[in-house]
Amino acid sequence: MKQKSQVHGQVHGQVHAQAAPQAATPHKKGRFGAFGGQYIPETLMYAVQELDDAYTTYKNDPAFNAELHNLLNNYAGRPSLLYYAQKMTEDLGGAKIYLKREDLNHTGAHKINNVLGQALLAKKMGKTRLIAETGAGQHGVATATAAALFNMQCTIFMGKHDTERQALNVYKMRLLGADVRAVSSGTATLKDAVNEALREWTRRIDDTHYCIGSVMGPHPFPTMVRDFQAVISKEIKEQMRALEGKLPDAVCACVGGGSNAIGSFYHFINDPQVALYGCEAAGRGADSPDTAATLTTGSTGIFHGMKSIFCQDTYGQIAPVYSISAGLDYPGIGPEHAYLHEIGRAHYVPITDTQAVDAFEYLSKTEGIIPAIESAHALAFAMQLAKTMDKTQTIVVTISGRGDKDCAAIARYKGEDIHD
Ligand SMILES: *Cc1c(COP(=O)(O)O)cnc(C)c1O
């Protein structure tokens, strides 16, 4: 898409308005095809470069990796189970379905994998304060958790609208010692929280690390966050070899920014016989205005420090997005997904609120597992896919988180008020 729209996209993400000169000569590193890069104001360049240098050093440091491995296993509870959903498999009558249980991790989602990696890196860099954006509050809770564990200060930026929708998570973050700042600009949701966190990082780069919650933002974030989440596919591969003696035929994961999905895909990207499916939130339908299905409806642009695909209006402004799931309610997608989509290595499918709610109820009743409504998007697609495959084939579905946080909203969706 047109250079003009890209410039508009930047102006909209106010903090980047001053970045226009850099935008013409993006950094060569951190590219996935044409996507990715570092479209940031000069004032952030130092912080991003310092982070890139530190990550490049520590990612190959055996002591760093041993410490991270210890935290993942003994604090977060890894490896997570790969569970054979036998009742669901028999009921659907097609491919064997395995669930990768990221919902069993400490704090209830995959977010902790990334947060522990970044918090440890920040500590090694001598930082004493973590800041983060959060939408539904899951990433904020994970970051506040790591800050408590590492004795670091913590400030979480959250859209004002989201603080009202997710009061319990706001309470948890404060209980863990974090300062939660409600952001009232724009639509007062996730993208505005990202803007505010970037602005705060610019103001205080000396002692502060910005712990981004998904595979988005300027390089090195999309690569670094992917590496920290890749533990998911590393384990799936080992567990499938042990359980089935072969690779899965398909892997399905939901996509907001795309961190649990890229984590689930990563070690299979070079195994072309494994089909990869990212499930986007279509909201009330990808053909309706109430959607967050970025790859189905979006176009190329520049926002939040990266070139990727975004939901945009006819002027190239970032479009308001909607999904029943606050965790998938982001108007963009990580640049590596934009690239995998472009080259056709992964397929991205829109799943509506209704389909996700049906899958949420189905898994609860069939297997006794209440999934996050985000994860239910992946499950809804896997349920259709399984029926088209035969019984010798296998599907792995990543259950990115647990559904406790969603029960009140789903009850409301179904017309019941449980006063949460
Ligand atoms: C945050 C979140 C997501 C969406 O984020 P990705 O970066 O796309 O993984 C999905 N599921 C759960 C449970 C989450 O908390």
C-alpha cells in the first residue's frame, strides 16, 4: 500500500509522528521480508539499540539460559502438558486432537514465558523498573508478577475502558505491587496503552525496560518475544515424538499480536508437512465493521514501530477494532505473521464471537477444561478442521490461557448477569 497511508498511520500513533525521517531508511535488521524494522523516533533509538545489543549477547549465554530455564520449570511450571482430548476426538470423529496446555502455566497463560525472559534480561542490563501495556490484563499481571519476584518497580499502562472491563486484573496488578495507569486517549484501549508505554519509555530509558507483551513493536521485540515463546513448539515437537512418534499434521493457535501462535509454529516452520493455522478474531463477522481480523481485512502500514498489516480506514488511519475477546482486540499483527501469510507458509482464518463462544462451552462440557475466550478461537477452527481429516492424522491446538477471567463476560453474552 501507498506511501501516503503509511505516513498517516504514523501520525495516528502520535508518539511516532516525529519518526518520519527514520522511516525512509529503516534498519536492515529485524526484517521478515518487507515487514518488521525499526520505525521509531530518534529519542527511542538508544534504548532499542541497547536492548538489541544486550539480547544478542545474552541469548547465547549459557548462564542466562540456565537461569531462565530454571525459572520456567520451577516458577512457571513448564513443561506444559500436551493432552490428548480423547472425548472431543471421538465426538468429532476425525483427526486426533491434542491440546497444548499453556493455561496451566503460573498466571494462567503463555504470557509468563516471555515476561520471565524479558525481566531477566532487564535485570542483567541493570534496569530496576519494568513498564508494560496490557489489554485484558493478562500481560500486565504477568509483568507485575515478574517485577515482584525480581524486586523491580512496575508501572502498567491500560486503556481506561479496559480497566473498567477487567477490574479483577487491575486489583491483582496492584496487589502484586504495580502502579496501574489508566489511559484515556484515543479509544482508551490496548493500542492507546502501547502509545503511552512507548512515550514513558522515551522519558525514562535509564532505569526502565519496556516489556512488550507480544511479537510486535520495533526490532528486536518481534524476534526476542518469538524466541521466548518458541519453547511452546519445542515442547510440542518433543511431546508429539514421544506420544505419536511423528510430527502433527496441523497446529492451530489464536492470533492477537501473535505471540502464542508464533511460539506454537516456530519449530515447525521448516517442516512443510505440518500445516500452520492462525485464528483471528472476526468479532461480529470479518465483513462487518465490528471485527479484529487483521489479515482478512487489513493492509500494509506502519504503526507502533513496525511495518506490518493493520486494520485501517480509507484514509490509512488505524481503524477501531472489536472482538468479544479483549486479548485479540488489537488492530495489527506481528511482522513475522504478515510474512508467513505473504509467502503462504501459514494460513490465517477468521473466527466469529459466536463460533468462539460455542467452542468455549464445548470444551468446558466435553473435556472439563474452561479455555480463555482467545484460545476458543483456535479451538473453534480445529473443530471444523478435525472433521475434514482422518483418524490417523493429528492436530495440536494451543490453549493459550484459562477461561476464569472470561466467565462473567460470556455469561453476559448469553444473557445472564453473574454480577462480576
Ligand atoms: C494475550 C493473550 C492472547 C493474545 O496474544 P498473542 O500475542 O496473540 O498470543 C491470546 N490468549 C491469551 C490467553 C492471552 O492472554
